[in-house]
Amino acid sequence: MHPFTYTRASTPRAAINAARSGGRYLAGGTTLVDLMREGVEHPDTLVDISGLPLDEVRATERGGLRIGALVTMAQAAAHSKVRTLFPVISQALELSASAQLRNMATIGGNIMQRTRCTYFRDVTAACNKRRPGSGCAARDGYNRSHAILGTSDSCVATHPSDAAVALAALEAQVRLLGPEGERAVSFADFLLRPGSTPHREQDLRHGELITAVDVPALPRPLSSGYLKVRDRQSYEFALTSVAVALHLRGGIIREAKVAAGGVGTVPWKLPAVEQALIGQRPSDRLWERAAASAPEGAQPLPHNRFKVDLLRRTVERQLRIVGGIR
């Protein structure tokens, strides 16, 4: 293992100061420690932030949520406000990993986790995320689990987080604290598509620390849920997944939030599906018609062409479940 320095921060500002020279933040460590063992990550300094006061979940004005970056996945999933206001988040978290991992992993770490692409984790393989300019072994290799949306010539790896799909659907914001102060970034802008710089995965400035995730208030009543399709029933990453939130009033869909996972290089918002739903009455025909646009722009690879139809069918199925007409 590459030698490194370890320091424990007592305040957010102390953490930022300690990370100024290129240190990495460590909370649950369920991703970073594994990558260090595998020789993928080589931080010179680890800044332990696990003791910082960023572990609160609270309701915000008009029914939104603020989830602290150090709230564990298990705590967030079980929290009464999360389960009541946004069950789609609880469901995504509970389908993410084993109970042991959920007890350790944090919300901030979950959205920061790196891809599970086998070529990324194999230090002998070409990977532009790990070594910019080296190539992408997945494009000509075995790519069944890889992305069909948001890909580039440089990278076709999927983002692995289930919770991030729910947060992207709900149009959450990531709150950041850095040397220059605080700022908030929409989920749509925080996680970056690979383009020609796949090693840049988040819109983070030097030394910035995630402090919380804000979920905005949405009109009520709101029905929401998360559906994950995978090769086995548990402890597996998604082939595709769908987060849906619908607001119905007077029998009409007034608000629709839909995003997919397992198919994009980032959690993939589906605005065409949303627009097809708004102003319509729930029906079998509506779910089918709206879901048909889900794979628009897909660029499948030789081994993952099945994801195009799987995405469409998964979206349709989850619209039926959340919309109450099956």
C-alpha cells in the first residue's frame, strides 16, 4: 500500500485546511479504503471527518429535507421524515447494499463513490478514469454492465449509487463548504458526464467538503418509489433502476420526477418521460407511451443492447406501481 498521513479533523474548517495540500476526506471508508487496497487510489493524506457535526436529518420549509453528509445510509433510510416525505430515498438506500455497509457508509460518501467498472479496478487495464489518456478497455471488452446513456469515446462506466438516482429525480442540491466559502450545486450539475475528462467526476473545487444534501419541497400528495432490476435479488448493482415521484390532484398528474440508474454514466434524468406525464390522467396507455421515450439517445455497446428495452420496461413498470394503475 502507498504510504499516507492520517489526520482527524474536529471541525469542518479544520478538515478543509488539512485537505488543502491534496488530502482526501475519509468518513465510512467503504469505497476509498477498498480502492487504496487495490492500488487504484493513492492519497498522500487522509483527513478523517467522521466526527464532524454533519449527521443530522431535518425537515426544511414547506416539506423539504436536509440530510447531513455524515448521516449513514441506514440512519437516512430509517428516519421517519425521509420515509414519510420521500419513500423513494428510503427504498433506494435499502436496496443499495448489505446492512453492514449501510451502517458504515455515509450519504456524502455514497454520492461520491466511484464506478464499479472492472477495468477501472484492474490496474493492469486501460482506463481513462484511473490514468487519463490510457484508453477505455471497456469499449472493446466485455461491457454488459456498462452505460448506454451519457457515454463518450473516453468512458462508458456507470455511476453505481442507487441513492443518487433518487436524489437526481427529486432535483436535490449538494451543499459544499470550501476555502472560498459555501455554495450549493444542483445534482444535475454536481455529477459530471465523462466527455473527454472522465477522471473529473464531480463539480468539486480544491478542498471542498460536502456538508449536506437538500431535497426540495414538492407538492402534496406525493407518491414515490424506487425499482431496481439486477442479476440477483440482493447485494448486486443495478442493470437498470428507476426513481419516480408523482403528484396527482383532481385525477391529473400535476408534477412528475423520473430518473434512471444502471444505464447512464451519471444518474440519468428522464425529462421526456416527465413531460409526457404532466397534465395527463393515469392509464395503462399513458405509462406505455411515456416510457417509450426513456431510452432516447441511447448508444448501446455489443453486450448491453438489452438495456435499451429493459430501461423502457422498467420505467413503465414503476410508473404503474407509483401511479396506482397496474
